[in-house]
Amino acid sequence: MATLRKRGILTAVICSAPFERLGRTQATVLGVPELPLLMIPHPLGGLSYEKVRERADHAIPKIVDLIKENMK
């Protein structure tokens, strides 16, 4: 993601709350501190298809907002 972001390609990382600090630290270390983190509810592993779908439904509006913000 960092390499793509540095090339000007719209990117983001989807993660859950326990990994937010790690995600922000990694983005900074990789030279893209402005990399958006799209937060979803935790956990993701071990969930049923329906629960994973709920997480996706939660993330989609955030992804759309990110795209709209970067089209201006």
C-alpha cells in the first residue's frame, strides 16, 4: 500500500481497532503517515459469512467517502 500511495494511487488499509496503532505506526515508518485506515469492528477471523458481510457493509460507506474526498 505504501508504494502505491507514494505513486499517487488512492489507497487505504482496512483494519480493526486492536490494530489501529500498529497500522498508523507502519504507515509512518513506511513514509505515508497520511495513509487512511478504514476501521471495521473486531474481530474478523472465525466469523460466519453473515458476520463478515456485516463488516463489509460497515466498510463500504467509508470506502465510498474516501473515493469522493479524493476526487475533488
